[in-house]
Amino acid sequence: MRRQALILALSLLSLTAGVTFPGRSAAQPMAGGMPNLARIVGKPLPDPGMPPGTVSVRVARKMPVNAVADVEVTALIRNAGGDMRKRTAKTDSGGRALFEGLAPGDVLKASVKVDGEELASDELTVPPSGGLKTMLISGLAGEGASGDGEGQSEASRFTMGATAGSAVPDPAIATGTLEVRPLDETGAPIPNHPVVLGMVGKDSKVDIKKATTDASGVARFADLPTGDTTGYAAVVEWHGIRLGTSPFAMPKTGGARAEVRALVRTADTNVITIGAGARIIVFLNEDRLVIREMLPIENTSDKMFDPGPGAVEIPLPKGHVSTEVNEGERKVEVRKDHGVAVHGVLSPRGAMVNTPGHDAGNEIDFMFGLPFDGETREFEQPVPTGIGPFTLITQEVEGHDIRVTGPGVGAREERTLNGRKFWVMPVEGVSANGTLRFTIGGLPSTDSTGRNVAGGLTLFLIAAAIFMARGPRTSRRPGDGSGRSADEERNRLVDRREALFSSLIALEQEARAAGTSAPAERRKQLVTELEQVYRRLAAGDEQRAA
């Protein structure tokens, strides 16, 4: 619990670091800033790595990390023919309920009751490949969520999605009329497809209208308010992705027409980078450093990045241990002895500028350990995608002046949060296929005597085992039954010796792999038993030799 509290405090600190970077406007939210969770609750997150026809619903309290286990989630499912059916599933220990075996085009709406609060998702359309994930989080009434027992209203949950089109005036269309034409990846119109129009008036209240494209692929909205008093955005869902126009106003005379074009997809990982605003947090835990990285992943192209079953790989420093991923919207897989892999589609950076909270959806969050045995520790992490300017944070340790030096590391500033002191430093970015390097100095020296003694003891015992295995060999005397029992006892002791050796070696290997010392009590127990076995083997060999 103390470790979780520290991690949370460090996360909050990173939001108040006060470090700004070039190229990010003040109006745009800082990458990785605390998202408005009410804006992402119930939204679809396509995951090509999931089995086809699968929808995962994660239930949590207040924050995504606070999973709610063993609650029943209800799903209303509508197929292409309009038939409705209801399914239920209970959440597992991670707060996830799975609905499997759905058909492409099925529409699912999930709901759950947590602490008396009714939560509901958007209508989620099952994509032709892969699956979908969504989150339902209770206790967000203060952040724009509804607590009226009916869940959030549809208007309050309206979001614009990736910008993939615009609207232009058209005098040939009747005043107050908007025509919206969704186009697929080939540029062909999409008939019989729903279109949602979001409207925001002077009072900032959001209203929505719905229409369906006709046989020619055009959806029409009539009798709309004109002039600058109302802003509009047209949105469609296509293959699990929300696409919309940039905001616009209706002309005072004549109407307007809009196109929303599905984005062409690419699997080229060269278009992916770690954007500006990442945070890397370093704190101490006994004889290892714990590194937490919060990285905003960006698609720099004008295409939808879709790796399919593949992923974007982020390697970690050599010698890293105990990698853990903090739950988020995006699927992140730990790859042993290498790093992490990021799954799922990524909209173009330019298409996400008008999407509130988009940075939070594309941010990944994980941590790992780096053992150290001296006053300094070199940090070298390959960054094949490159990384923009970021913030580095270290905790202040009493009696030790922990400093970070290296290429591009700026002057440190002290911050205090919840009575704890931290150092905050801006760091320059690293280009693609480069390496992020810095040195952490002033670390408390760790005493490796115990580990060295244990290693020496293990080698000594192995050598002793080889020597003792070559003990005197005598044949039993004819007619003497004691020879058979002595041989059997010796074989039993040898088997026990080998088992104890295997346990001791495994104990040391596991401790070294984890960068820690083996448990003292368990090691002492094994060594004591080995000593007893050796004494009994030596005594038996002496008796046989006599």
C-alpha cells in the first residue's frame, strides 16, 4: 500500500511539474495529463489483438486501477436483423467481464450497478476483425458523469473522434440543411449508415441529432439553427473507430455539405513516436531502482496506424526486472527480457487535435526494476521510435544527494507533494533509433557481502559433493545382510543431498535474477540439512571402510 501511495503521489506531481516544451500550444492538453475520465467511460477501444467477436467490459471505482470484482454486467445485443437478446457476465479479479462469440456488426450496450450507481456504455459495434474494450467507472459524478440512476445522458457523452472531414457552405442546399456523406477507405459512399450530429449552443449545452444515410450514402439534417450562435460536428462510427468533421457553423443563407472519409490504414511502425510530455519517474526500493515510464504514443502520419496482430515494441534497459503494466485504455504486453509491446490502432496526430483527452487514451504506463550495487547506476534505454522532450522526476532520499546527469538533462527544481520532496528535471528528446542515456549518482551503497558469501558457500558445497561422491567403495561380506541396508541408506542420503543442492542453487538463482538476497531463514535451513547429510554420509563411509 505504501508503494502504491508513493506511485500515485509521483503521478500527481508530474502533472504539476510546471515544465513546458516547445511545439505544444497552451490550449492543447499536455500529453499524459490527468484525463477527464467521464469523457472516456463507455467509449469503444478497438483491439485487433483480441479474438474476433469479443467485447471486454472493465468495471472500476473512481480510477481504472480500482477494479470491481464479482459484479454482474448486463449486455443488450442487437444483431443486423434488429433482434435483441440479453447476456450477463460477472467481472473477474481484474474487473473484466467478457462477452464472446459475437458477430461482426452486432451492437452491444453494457450496463452495471456499482454502489447503487447505474453505469452504461455507448452502443458498441463489433468490428469485422479483432475485438473491443470499454470501461465503466463509478463515482465520476463530479467530473461530468451522471448519477441520476440512468447513467450519463447520450448528449453529455458525445465526443468528436478523429478529425476526418470538414463542412463547407453550399448555396444550392436549403437554408438550415446539412448533408453529410460518409466515405469508406476507397472513397465510396456508405449507404444505410448512422450519422450523429453534435450541436453546442451559447449555453454550452450539447444536443444531438441522428440520421441514417440513404441509398446514395447521404444523411440529411434540416431546420438547424444558423449563424455563429451554434457550433456543429458530424460523427460516424466505422470499423470500430469514431470519425468526425472539424467544428463548423451553419451559414445564415443556404445550407452546408460535409464529408467524413475513413482513414487509409498503415502498419508501418516508422510513423510511431513517443511524443513530447512523457514522464520518467525514478525512486528507490531497497537495493534496486524502480522506474516508472508514462509515455504518450503518437502517430505522425496522415493514416490510421493499424498493426493488426502485431505491435509497437519499446525495449527496456539491459538488466531490467519485474516489469509491470499499469492498467489503461490501451493493451500493453510485457515481453520477457526485452521490454513492452503496444497493441491497437492509433489515429493520426493531426486528426486528434480536436479530441478532448486524446493524449490520455494513447498514453501507456508501466514500471520496472533496475538493480544497483554502487553509488552510481547507468541508465541506457534504446528508443527506436524516438522520444520528444520529457520530464524526469526523482525522489529525495535523506542523507544522499541523488543527482541525474547526462546528455540533454536540464537543471533540477525541487517540488514538494504530501510532505515528500522530489527533484524535477526537463530532458531533451532523442531521435529515432537513438538511445536515452543518463547517470543516476549519489545512490546509497549496498552491502553485497551476504550475496558473495552465499555464492562462495554454494561453490564450496558443490565441490564437497563431488569429493564426497568419490568416498570409499567396499563390497559387502557374503552372508552379511547389513551390507545391503548400508548401501540402501547411502543411496537414500545421496538422493537427499542432490535434492537439497538443487533447492539451494534454485534459491540463489531466483534471488540473483530478482536482484535481491535469498531469504536467510530458508538458506540456513537448507545448509543445516546439507551439513547433517554430509556427516551421515562420512560416518557411513568410515564404517564401511573399517
